[in-house]
Amino acid sequence: MMRKLKYFKRHRMELPLLEPPAEMPLPPGYRWMAWEDSLLAVHAEVKFLSFQHHDDAVIFPALGSRAGCHELMHAIRHRDNFCPEATWLVVGPEGGVGTIQGLIDKNGFGGIQNLGVIPECRGLGIGKALLVKALAGFARRGVPRAFLEVTASNETAVRMYRAIGFRAYKTFYRSVELPAESVVVG
């Protein structure tokens, strides 16, 4: 079977945390859950439901399966630089609806990992609230700067990150090998 390469444009965006944005309230009926190891499976399920039909699941195949998301959450949690203060879950009446994780890199900067909100709850401000909550967690740890990566075609996310103050510091292309019949031309 022939395979083709598809290139996805990605941005590394950064934000100084001199004055992190003020935390935001969640919509009525939703609540915060701070990191606990017992929530790992819930974070993984929300991550899967958030990314399964997204370009990011093509770029990072682990995001396209429940098992992959569970393995990814396990790997993030057990890294030495895991930051529980920047790792949050949002729960609604039906269960988990949003997730974010934080890591602190070798330079002492906070890395946002896999901010995801399930499709049914997008547009309610949950993603922005999660991001701001994670930034506040980094700030409490004394982290001077936060960064994240985003697929450029995810215009809603890029706009939200810019509105909070993130700026693109690097643009790069990630190649993904796809079966020829799955490549969309145009």
C-alpha cells in the first residue's frame, strides 16, 4: 500500500508568568478536581473523548485510542517533572469534561500538556478556565514562563491562547505518514 506524507504546521507558544491571568469560574454545574492518582483513568478517558476525532490524534496516534491515552497519562504522571499543581480535571453532571496536565522542563518553564474538552462542552469557557488554572499552578511553584504547542489549524485554540497572552515563538512542521487513500488533497 502506498503511503504519503502530510505535514502539520505547529506553533510553540510562550507566556511570561510575571502576572498570571486571574482564575476564571466554571459554568454552573461544573467543578474542579485537583490532581489525585486515583483520577488518572478519568483524565485518560476525557483526553480520549477530546482528541479522538481531532488532527492531533493523527499527529500523535496515542490520542486516538483509549489505551494510548491511558499510557500517555501514566507516562506524564510518572515523569520526575510532573506538576500536580498544573494538572486539573473539570467534572460536570455526567462526569469528566475537561483535562489539562503540566510538566516543568529542564529550564524551569511550565509545559502545558494535552488541554482537552469533550466536544459537547466546548464553547462554555472550560478550556480557557483550565488553562488559566494550570498557569496559576505553575505560578504558585515559582515557574517564570509557560509554553505549549498547538496545531496551527486549530484556530479556536490559537485564538484563545493569544487572548490570554501567549505568543508564537517558533513554528515548525510535523510530518505524518498516512495511507495514500486517507490523504485529503485541497
